[in-house]
Amino acid sequence: MTELIDYFKSYTPISDDLENYLNEIIIEKKLVKGEVVLSDNSMKKEHIFVASGCLRSFYKTESGKEYTIQFAIENWWISDYITLYTNDKSVVSIESLTASKILIIDKTKVEDFYKKYPQFETFQRKNFEKRIATLQKRILSLLTLTASEKYSQFVNDYSAFEKIIPNYQIASYLGITPQSLSRVRKERVKS
């Protein structure tokens, strides 16, 4: 559980009292590759911090086609934000792409944490603002960029992902087919 505390300490000092409180509310879970942390149609309201490994959130259509929404590696957060902030059931699933360790904090415990330590509400709000900006950039790139431009942006922004994430999931994240991704990669090698 020290990973989340170390993460917070890298941004702000933490008292022993605060560290003890975090240790009380965090649930540590080790995952195997392919393990599902959250299934669609669930009402789990949890903040998930990736201590190690790699997770992804994805939407699956009735016909079985998957659309990757987000990848999360060490020191990243991942959740179903629709369920977390509304009363709607989850529409995405979250799975572990590698052996992973996650730290889970229930939403109600996070709210209590913010009341007891208001400086962390500000800290997390700033994190959410960055996530919203990143999400908006992602939407714009999906709408406006070519397959080649999307892949170049992905490699520039998330070079660590390419080594651990299967090609078909990268393609799903980029909104292109695996065949298009293969073609784009071949063109990059030629140039």
C-alpha cells in the first residue's frame, strides 16, 4: 500500500496520521493477467490506483466488439467514471492486461477522506482537471486525425504502453482496425 502514499508524498507532505488513515481505507488486490476488476452492468463505486502492472477499461457491444477507453499503468487512476459519479450502472469493464497490483478506495471513503483532509480534495480535483483535458484531446484526435497521426500521437504520449499492450487493443484504443495499425507501423518503418 505504500505505492499510493509514495505517490501522494511526491506531490505534498503527508503526516503520520494521514498515512495511517489511508492504510485503513485502502484495499490492496493482486490481479492475474486477464482478471476482470469491474464488469459492465455493475454499481461498484471505486477509485482504482494502479500500483504495478497495466489495466484497461473497455466497452463491449452486444455483438462482442470491444472499444478500449483507457489504459492505466503504474501511478495512474482508472475507474468507471459514469458509475462513480452518477447512479447509472457501469457500461465499461476493467481488466488487468498483466499481473498487476491495485489499490482500491470506495467512493464513500474517499468523500470522508476529503472531509478530514481537504487539501487532498484540491489535489485530486487538479488531477481530474488534467484527466478531463486529456480526455478532450483524445476525443478530438479520434474525430480529426488520420490512423497514422493517431498512432504517432500514441507512441509520443504513451511509449511505455506499446511494449506491454497487444496490438489489437492498441488499435481498439485508436479507433482503427488491427490491419490499419499494421499498415501504419509498416509505413513508419519505411520512412
